[in-house]
Amino acid sequence: MVFSSLPSPSTNTFELGPLTFNAYGLMIALGVMAAVMLSSKRLENRGGNPEVISAIAIIAVPAGLIGARLYHVATDWKSFQGRWGDFYKLWEGGLGIPGGMFLGVVVGVWAAKRRGLDIATLLDVCVPSLPLAQAIGRWGNWFNQEIFGGPTSVPWALEIDEANRPEEFLNEPTFHPTFLYEGLWNLALMALLLWLDKKRVLKRGRLLAVYVLGYGVGRLWIEAIRTDAAFEVLGLRVNIWVSLALIAGGLIGLVGARRGADDDDVELGDALGDVQADVEHDAASTDSAENL
């Protein structure tokens, strides 16, 4: 079947009896549920207790949402001028994945360490679920008619209502569906992570670095075709700079573990620099991975 364009939903809410559900929030919730289910199954297959994932998610998911919202507000603060009271309205859109990824992973690792869990194994179990959650959550942007690219007439172009088009493109009816591009990219990244883990290509804990690198590469080219208003630094969208930083961090995590770290017990710091040491000061004085 050949499409001339992809329609956008006429509403961003669902009604079920007396209840009304926001589609954006629903997609995020479904993404979280899918991630928890996948991680739980993977941990169970390794002989672990799958309930541990839900216990960690109770802390890590809210932290990720807070981090994502703070990142969005910080990088798009001009749009909140005169309406700072709306900063908490997540259901209206506006979550920065880099912020959510950072705070969610850090808090998740902290919670796992308090339970005495093996961090490297837990990272390998959970990391493939991150792009899965993002792929599902991105459909919330479709319902909100937001986060789309420039005008295009390709067969899969996305129809955007005039009220949601940028002022300079009011006469352009169809745009690049960047939410779809990023969703497909994340599914492919998830498949790669699962394959790498199955083949034991990498040392334990290094899947996080692959995820950071893969997400950075995908976000870089997708961000380059977006036309929505965004905060810029030196003439470039701030998310392009962040994507470049993620790519660099992922490469560093893959090719250079911390000096003196045990190759058989790769910590979060091996994949994201020294984040662990910055968040938990007591870890800075620990020289042996056995103490973590």
C-alpha cells in the first residue's frame, strides 16, 4: 500500500467512560511498562529475581521524568517566560531524553547499589529496554502534533494541522515525521543491543556505552532536520551539541575503561566517565570494584 501522507490524530486524548486519558502520558506509561517487562524477563533468564526491576523502577522512573522535564525547561526556557507555572505539565509535551536518561540511570544505579546488586550485570539486563521505552514514548509526539521536521512531500510525510505548524511553514501541509524516524532508530538500536549481549561481544557493562553512542548518532541526524524552535549555542541547536557529547562519551566508554578498573567488573563510570564518583562521594575513596 502506497501512502500519499500520514495523518495526524485529531485529538490527543482518549475517553473511557467518565475517565479521560492524555495520549502523551499514556505512551510514556506504556513505554515504561514495556521496559520493565523486558528487563524483568531478561533478569529472570539470568537466574535473578525479576521483582528487583520493579523495585528499582519505582525510584528510577520518577527520577528520569524529573530529569527529562528539567532538561527541557533548561534548554527551552524562553517558551516558559510568562507561564512558569506550567513547568510541571508533562502531559502537554516537553521531555528531554538526555536529561531523563542521565538522572534515571544514575538513580537506578544508586538504588541497585543499595541493594548490593552487581551493577555491570544489571546494566546489561536493563540497557536494551531504554530505547524500547523511547520508541513507544515518541508516539506521544504524534498525538500532540509536535517534534516534526521540515516540509516534505515524501510518501510517508506527516500531515500537520495549520494551528500546529511553525509560522514560516503555514502553507506547508506535510512534514518529516521525526517522531517516527527516532522510534524506528531506537527499535533498531534495541535489536543491536540484544544481539551484542547475546553474542557476548562486549565486556560486562559496556552495553550502556553502545546505547549512549547509538542514541547520540541517531539524535544527531534527526535533530538536524527538525525545524521547531530550540535554544541554540554558537548557531547550533543545543541538542546537536548534546548529541556530539553523547557520541564522544559512548566512544570513550567503549575504547577506554577507567585506568585501574577490573575488566571483569565494569562500572557505570566506564561507560559515562566518572558520573558515579560525582554522584556518590563515598565511591571516590574506593579503589576496589569489589567494594561497589
